[in-house]
Amino acid sequence: MEDREILKLVGARIKALRKEEGLSQEALGEKGGFHFTYIGQIERGEKNVSLVNLAKIAEALEVNLTQLFGFVNEEMKQTESEMIIQEVADMLRKTTPSNILLSRNIIREILKMSHGTSS
């Protein structure tokens, strides 16, 4: 994988996460301590951003640093199920511990019911 391709993939992932959060480039820049033009350059793959700045961007997006590398390309295809599991995990990371337990219990019951009806 070429350097430029990695920069574009990470930039596209940051842009997707920013849009999911409903943030403009300016709002993300303010939260992370960057100028909005720098955010735009990162999103377009024009800047080789440092790990320290990636950590600041992840914090501003309220995601784990590793989530910035959750991009999909031809060499690293995720199945639709894996993408849905990741989406659910992302939602759970942003909620309370009691909601996490409730969600786990609901999922457990749904799976029990689906296994019971298919047997």
C-alpha cells in the first residue's frame, strides 16, 4: 500500500466519523485545537498527520484512536456483519454502563429466541 493511499484512507475515515457526529470541519478543528483548513487537508489525504494529532482528532470525535484506522479497502474487506458489529460497538462505547448491560441482556434474549425457533 502506498503512502498516499494510506493518507487518503485515514482522511476518508476521519471525514466519515466527523459527519456521523454532525460536525463541520471548523467544529472538529475547534474541538481538537486545529484550524479547519488543516482538517480539510487531512481528510483529502494531503497532510501526513502525526500520531499525536491523530490522537487529538480521535478525542475530539469521541472515538478510540484505533477507530480512525477502521477503513475498508480492497485488501481489507469487512463483511457486512462485521461492519454492523463495529457500529453497535461504537454506539455502546458512547452510552452508560447500565445501558450497556441492558443492551447485552436484550441481545442475549433475542439470540435465545432465534435459536429456539430455528431448531
